[in-house]
Amino acid sequence: MTSTVPTQIAPDDQNRQRPSAFDAAALHARVLHRDDAMLVIDKPAGIAVHGGPKGGVTLDDFLPDLAFGKPEMPQLAHRLDRETTGCLVLGRDKGALKRLGGLFRDGKITKTYCAIVCGHPPEESGRIELPLARRSHDKRSWWMKVDPAGDPSFTRYRVLGQADGIAFLALQPETGRTHQLRVHCAALNMPIAGDRIYGGERAMAASRHLQLHAARIVIPVGGNRAPVRVSAPLPKPMADLLAGLGISPAGLDTLPEQL
């Protein structure tokens, strides 16, 4: 998890050309939660959170549109992969971003994902404990691998449904390693459907879309106040695939906060 200092909105930021494939109004419709300290948006697939060598639409292009009257642009409190959908948290000022960064770093924020995987885990629920490291020494590479000398990495899971060699899982990362859920699932011989990098042809045969969704996030806010609890609806490709398999997503609604 990384955090950055919010920047003032310059005129050039407000007036620069927006990508045509997505616009501010569409992003505003995806705001799931807004208060004085934070935003939670439902990130669509195909939008990277930062610019990179592949180009394309990035969330950075729309940060001025998410200020909602504040003098500072919001900034990301964590990341989601380009093709991962769902709950994404932004801090609305420097102090809020620092607090959120500390909560993510200390594991105080509970993130629940759901995924459609090719295969089935060894148990109906459990904890994956596999250390992870970069595949390459090139710091520009984000691809990861299981490595006994890597960073400790832990993921809890629960099976929500299964059919025809496919399983629908709830996943909770206890650590925040790059591509953690994708590598952990692939290491258990159940790659996430649509995961070209870690699942290969088997995963791509099941879906052309990465079937990984940040379904819920719980953020403590301190004092006697209740945590902020936010859920993101299933994206259409995931809902359609589940329906085609005859798997109900209803189990998501009754999950405990901690798996």
C-alpha cells in the first residue's frame, strides 16, 4: 500500500482533455461513499489507477473531477489492478490520506473480494500461507511468484458456490502483496478465470474478463463511531458468468466481516 500527498488543482489539470472511453459523469455515478475524509468508488475494469507503459485510461485523469468542491484533489489510499473491479478508497486531503495509509499498512481495514476460479480449493474454507516475491529483479516488473524467501503473504478464503469445475470464492487478503490473490489462487491449482498472466489458457478459456472483484471494504474511523462499510455490486461479466453456471451470489450478503 502506498500513499501520496494530495496536490492542488491547477487550471491545466481541470482543462486537459479527458479520455473518450469514460467520462466524469460515469465516474460520479460510481461513487459508493463520500464523506469529508474519503471517497469509495466502484472502479470499473479496464481503468488503471496510475499511468504506465501500456497507456490507456487512468484514474489520474479524473482526480480533479472527484474533488467535489475541495481545494485538493483526492489521492489513492491503495491500489487495484487495471482489470480488477470494485471498492477503491481515496483520501480527500493530506491528513485523511495519512490516516487511511496507516490503517491499510497496519491491517486495520478489512477487504473482501470475490472471484470465480477454475478448480476448487482443498477445503471449503481456509487460509493460504505462501510467501511471494517478484519473478524478476527488474523493479519495473509487477509479476510475482511463490518463493520461500519472499515476503510472508496470507489470504483467507471461503467457497460460496461451485459448478462444472468452477468455484465462486470469497477472499480476504491479510497482507497486501502485489497480485497476491491471483498468485495464491493459481498456486492452489485454481487460477482466477480470465487471468492471462497466472492462469494461462485454462483461465482464459473460462472467461475473457478477469473475474476478481473488490466486493466489500470496512474502514474503522475511530472513537465511538461505527466503521464505514461499503459494498460494490457485482460487475455484469461476473454476474452473467455466475448465472450461466447456476451459481447464486447470495452468499456474499451473509458473509461475516472476518472470514
